[in-house]
Amino acid sequence: MEEAIKKADVLIEALPYIKKFHKKTIVIKYGGSILGDEKIRKGILEDMVFLNFMGLRPVLVHGGGPNINERMRSSGIKAEFIDGMRVTDKETLKLVEEELQLLNDTIVSEITELGAKAVGINCKDKKIIQAEKKKAEVDLGLVGDIVSVNTEDITEELKADKVVVLLPIGIGNDKKAYNINADEAASAISVALKAEKLVLLTNVKGIMRNPEDPNSFISTLSVEEARGLIESNIIQQGMIPKVLACINALDSGVKKTHVVDARIPHGLLLEIFTDTGIGTEINK
């Protein structure tokens, strides 16, 4: 009986959030090594199906770096990165797009198996992501910066109660396809959709003042504080693009952003539907 009462208490705690976020769009970015872990992936997709049945409108933007690296190795193509960005020639872009499409198909299939309706969309289709060649000191090839986002197709699918799964490839006025960083894509898409939240799933606890000290976890940050932590080198390496993606989203109208450890079972639900959450929330 006590266990049943605890479960009821959890549901009651979630009720205000379910009401608040009903029909609101939540953009979730998912990639890296956690994408290839079937157990973690199943838990995340279960959470997204739960969000969908609770009346929220989840949009998933996914990367696929480790899968792409493995495919490149097996194809005898050397992966080259400059400042964390993949140098992308025509051959590499073809391989990147093929591998992302395989992941997209897998995610859509698994969401469908869990009982929700889902649709996968390549963002170069119908110019969902309009891009241009990234301006950089070193030529990165077919790597793009986002110019604009066309949300019409995404919105139509959300209205049809589908979970939308987006593959971050852009298209330019020059008719060329461009490889787009998934964090940047998720941020721009959350802004264009006027999303309630942007959630970046990762394989660390969240933002730490000292990565070596588990007690230095930061649960809440303002944009100003987040910028200060980047400038003082407390936020470093792979966390920088994630935090910048959050800052850019907040500066352009997204209400709240979150960095959440995807390894925590049902961490996505805990962050959205509980009073304390489990990740780092960055807000205005």
C-alpha cells in the first residue's frame, strides 16, 4: 500500500507541470555515445512517448558522431576535426547523411514500437534548415551555419500528435547540402518553434564547477553566470557548444534550457515533471 501511495504522490507532483506544458513544444537533442547504447536509448524514447501521451509536443534532434566515426573507419576514410568540427568533403557528407538516416529510421521505428506515432525528417528537405558555408579560419568543407529554419512541416506533424525526429543536414541557396552541428540545430529549431524548453541530453551529470568534484554540481544557472563560467574556463571542451546553444536559445525567446544526464533512468521526466529536477537548468 505504501508503495502505491508513493507512486500516487509522484503523479500528483507532476500534475502542475503536465497542465503547464500541455500542447507546449519541447525540443530534445540526443547524440554522442549515449545514442548507441540500446538500454539508454530505450529509456529516453520511453520518456518521449510518455511526454507525447501527456499532451506535450516533443521534437528530437539527433546527432550520430560515434556511428559516423565507426563507419568512416570501416570505409578507410580518415576523420579530421578542427576545433571540434568535422571536416566534411563530398564523400564524407554522403557517408554522414547515410549514417544519420539509418539512426533516424531506427529511432522512429523504436518510438512506433513503444506505441506513439513518429515521423523522421531530413532537415534539408523542404529547406527546413536553410544553411550557408561556415565561415572559419580553416576551410571545413561542407559544414554549414544555419541561416533560417522553416517550421511549417514540423508544426503540421506535431498537430497530428506525432513525435518528430529531425536529422540535422541543411541546404544552401547554392543547392549544396551542409553538415550542421546537432547542438546548433536543436537551438535554432527550438527558437523557430517558440519552444517551451530545450533539453540537451549528455553523458555527464550536468555542469560542474570542478569536473573532479561530484559535489560541485550546479543545478541552476543564469545566462550571465553561464557566460562567466565559459570565460573563466570552468565550462570547457564539449560542454561549451552545449551551453552556447542554451544561451542562444534563451536570448531568442526559449523559456528554459536544460543539460541532463541521459544515463539516469528517466532523467528527462525527472527534469521536466519534478520540483527539483536532476540536471542543470540554464534560464534568463
